[in-house]
Amino acid sequence: MTLSRLRVADDGAALVEFVFLAIVLMIPVVYLVLTLAQVQARTFAAEAVTRDVSRAAVVGGVNALQGGATYTAAERAARDHAQSALERTLADFSVSARDADVVLTCSALPCLAPGSEMQVAVTIDVRLPGVGALIPGALVSVSSSGSSPVDGYAP
């Protein structure tokens, strides 16, 4: 009779163990999924910023040159268009401007000469979810670089 009492006393223990193990194992998996989603979203943002900023710089600069501007004024117009595109693209991806480092350069002098390129290098810092309160410097950086060609034109 003691044997049957032990069996009755053990009922439900597997359920408790399952729930405990599920919680212990699921928390790291959910954290990993959230972290990877953040990193992937910022990677998409970096690629979009690279594309949009380089295109905006070329279009703005070439339009200024076709309007009769000097190369210096055209480069300023290109940088203004690039800044506007940067702000819009970062806002589209909900990325703070302080998390992004963008460098816009010309491949030739004068800038925007036919056949040259506007090159962009972007680095975006990703704050790890939940860790920021414990370790303020816990960051992952994603980067992208690209360029847009300056086609031949007749100013």
C-alpha cells in the first residue's frame, strides 16, 4: 500500500518540471530572436541610407551644375540633398541620428565631375535590448558602403 501512495504523491511533478524548463529555455531564445531582429532592422536601415544618400547627392549636385552652379556650389547642394535624404531615411526606419555615422566622399576632384562617384559609408550602432540598463556600452555596429556614379551631362 505504501507503493501506491508514492505514485499518487508524484502526480503532477512532470508538469511543474516542464513549465520550469520551458521558462528557463524560452527566455534566452526569445531574447536571441529580439536581438537578431534589431540587428537585421538596422542592417536594412544602413543599406537604405547608403543607397538613398548617394543617389540624392548625385541628383542634387548634377541639378545644381545644370542650373549653372560652380562645382563648389554644386557640392554644397549635393551635401544638402544628401542630408535631407539621410534624415528622411533614418526616420523611415526609426533610427536616431545619434546612432548613425555617415561619411560622404567624392571619388574625384572636382567633386561631381562626369564619370566620378559619390561614395557613402554608413555605420549604425544597435543597442542590445534589455542590456542597456546593465551595461551602457553594450552595442553592436552594422555598416554599409556604396556609391552612385555621376553620369555624363552637358552643363
